[in-house]
Amino acid sequence: MQTLRGVIDPELGADIVELGMARSASVGDDGTVTLQVSLTTAGCPLRAQIAADAKVRVGGLPGVEKVTIDWGVLSAEEKAETMKRARWNARADDDATAIPPTAKVLGIASGKGGVGKSSVTANLAVALAARGHVVGVIDADIWGFSLPRMFGISGRLEARTEGDRKVIVPHRRDIGPGRLEVVSMGFLVEDEASALMWRGLMLNRAVQHFLDDVAWPSDLDYVVIDLPPGTGDVAMGLATMLPRTELLVVTTPAGGAQKVAERAVTMARKSFLRVVGVVENMSVYIAPDGSEHHIFGTGGGAALAESADVELVARIPIEPEVSTGGDVGEPIALGEGPAAEAFRALAADIADRLAPPVEIASCSARLLSAVTEALDEAGITAPD
């Protein structure tokens, strides 16, 4: 059984013993070893590869004359546990991407379209940049890309040679003391109205290019990712490709939107992604006289936050200027008004408390300070 730990399921990326697929091994007096192996599905296309690897490894042990395999199929409960282990391993084995390890990664997710997820992405990104942060933005809504227009950035992405490979150069926009570094499929098509008729593998490959093949600067504080609505290929793929991603889930006050958004929370939890909080967009319309009008109902954001056991971190009011700003490339977070204030407050909460940028030096300094204080309290003189 210990030898079988060298047999890796190439699809799940873990050994068949850890995944619970190798059930038992018995050794006969004639040197025949019989393995009990259960697969996730009866027609698993990787069966031959797993069998060949298992027979080579076990067959090389002293005294083994023959190796046979009795195949089985995992039960629904066992399969769920196997997939859970595989997802955890993917998170623990965070493959290196071009994104600096010190950058905080925030995915902006929603259960359905039409809740203003891209608007929240754009305004949060510029609000963080306005605070002096360097913010990378990935428009991972491959079919429904909209961030180029919202940021007022146009032109095709270019490439440059670094060493023996070419890398994509993100578009840059300076925002006060900070800046944005943006990539989107909108920078790769000839026309904004072009329809991308891509399936899951191509979608994930596009996102992987944005993670691996972009010349992301080393001073990134944040990477904000505009995810497609729902729990499809891109969202699940991101959990594997960049498992340190943390999610903000966007919903509206409507009960129907809240129920659908719960699926995004469930997907995140099953993929071991941390849900930072809930943003209720289009929360209320504040009239010029100060009166409030709940056009889309009330309580959806609070109900989602309660069911997910996370905070409702922002309520973004309805303002025509939010839409207008997105159309002309000047997000409302750069202006004035209740929505602008709400986005800036959200950015401050993200940077100060919910997902502060990773600062290795300051973390080490705080650790050294804590150690010094502990030594002082114990009456021990720390060496120079």
C-alpha cells in the first residue's frame, strides 16, 4: 500500500491511496498480489494508465511474481470525499503563476448576471488604486467582457520577449497615487460586439494565459478578478489554478438573486476558497430630497450574508451616474455621491481589515516586535 502512494491519478493530482481509491492489497503464497482499486466512474479513461503504473511499481517489490487488479467503483459518498481531498490538495499545492505571491487575489462573483458584478469590480479596483495600491485586474468574464469600456482603456494587448518566451503586457492606467494593470479579452478582439463562442476548455485556457503569461509587475498589491456569473468552468478552474483567491459575492436586494447567489458561496466553500463578504448592489435609490426608495426590494444581501455566515460588507445605492461613469470610462468611485462613498468605504474595509495587502517586511517587523516584547516580559535580554 505504501508503494501504491507512488501511483498518481493524473486528473485529480494525488495518489490513489490518499484519494481512497486503493482499497486493499493481498499477497498470495505464490507471489501473486491482488489489488482492490475503485475508480470514480466505471468507464474511467485513465484506468489503463493507473493499472500500468500500479503493476510496474508493485511488480518491482521483492518476491512479487504477478499483479492483478480487481476493479470497483466508488460510492457517491466516497466519490464526494475523494473530490474533496483532490480540491484540498489543489489548494495546498498552489502552482506558481506569474502573479506575485505577495499580491492579494480577490474574485468578484455572483450567482447570476445583471446584478452589477462588473461595475463592482471596476469601482473597487479604482478605489483601491486611488488609495495608492497597485491593482491588477483580470476580466475573466470571457464571454461578457466589459471592463475595457468601464476603465476607458482601448487598444490591443502587446507582447514582449522575456528570456526565451513572450509575455503579454497589460494595459496601464494611473489612478492618483496608484495604478491599474488590466487584461481582458476585449483587448484581443477586433470589435467590442464580437461574440466569442468558446467552450469550457478554451475558457479555462484563456484565464490560464492571463495568470501565467502576463508580465505582471512585482509590486502588485491586489489582483481583482471579474468572474463570469454562476458556478461554471471558469469559476471552478480558477479555484484550481489560483486557489489562494478570496471571493466577494455580489447580489441585489431581491430574494431571487440572493437564493441564486448562495450557489456561488457553496461552490467557493467546496473549493476551499474563503468568502470575504457579501456586497448588496443596487440596494436603494436615494432621491434628491433624501428619501429612500427600495426599487428592487429589501433584505437580499443581509439574508445571503446570514446564510453564508459572512459579513454584509457593503450596500451600494442606485445612481444613474454609476451606469454613466461605466459607459464613459470614469467609474463613479472617482467622483462624488452616495455610491462613490460606498465604493470608497468598501475599498478601505478591504485594505484595512478584510483582505489587507501582504507586506512581508511589515509582517516580519510585527513578528520581531512581538518576540521582543515577550522576551522583555520574561526578563530576558534579546541579543543584538
